[in-house]
Amino acid sequence: MGECQKNSSMTGSLLQKRPRISIERRTLSRPLMYHSAMRLKMLICATLATVAVAFAADAAGTYAGKIILDKSKLPKGQNPEQQKMINDSLAKVAQMKISLSLKANKTFTINMSGGPMPKASNAEGTWSQKGNKVTMKTTKQDGKSVSGQQGETQNLTLSGDGKTLTLDGASMGMPGKLIFSKK
């Protein structure tokens, strides 16, 4: 066999092998491409989640509060006189004035007046925010330091637009919720 025949048969054998290598590359590259695409999708999702938290509305501001009770979960009066007392109390709760101020220095004050309360009451403490969760810890009630249940932490949820804070009433032992609307 001459030199030219050897080269042409080597070239022929290389050409015959080349499609197989190409096919193998394709079968190897698809899973690699799939994993790369999945990594890219996960990176995009993680970035969007981080951006969403970073741009969560700031809860600082002044709010007006309103108690919304689930009347279907309240006890019924055993007689008409008791039911009238319950209805009168509910009407007074609806008249309560509640204001909340979450200050930029991470302290808060809350003032409550009217309704079934014989006198106005206020509380103050500290607050923090993580995403749409706002946590308030009371340190003083009517000017006096508190401990135990009075110093209990309350967890509120900030709406996506930052205009309302909601406290689930179950955390306070009442059927309903307390909604604060930003002024």
C-alpha cells in the first residue's frame, strides 16, 4: 500500500468515525445543556426572590387601626338581656380609636381610646421587619415597664403595597383580626 493510499484510508476511517463522535457529543451535550439551563433558571429565581425581599415595602409610618371580629365565632347570649350586652359591647369595639406609629428608629407607640375601655391606653416598644413580616415587642404599657404576657411579641403581616398591617386575632385570643391602614 502506498503512502497516499494509507492517508486516504486513514482519512476515510476518520470520516467514518467523525459522525459517531459528533453523535456522542450531541448526546453528551444535551444533558449538560439541560443542567446548565436548570442552573440558570434557579439562579434567576433566586435573584428575583432576593430582589423581592430587598424591595419589600418599608413598614415605618403612621396607621389607623380597626378591629374586625368574626361574630359567628363569638358566644351567643343565653337570654335576650345577655345578647343585648354582647351587642352593646360589639358596638363599642367598633367605636374604638387605635393609632400605631412605627418609627424609623425601630420603636413604636400604639394608642387606644374609646369603645369598651374606661380610659385611654398606650403602649410602646421596639419593632423589626423581615420581608413582609413585622414583629412588635411591647416594653411599656401606660408608661410602666412590662414583663410576661404584657411584653409579648406580636407578629403582623405587611401587605405587598405597604398600605396595611394585619394582626391575626388568634394571637390575642379573639376571633377576628386587627387591621392597620397607613395614613
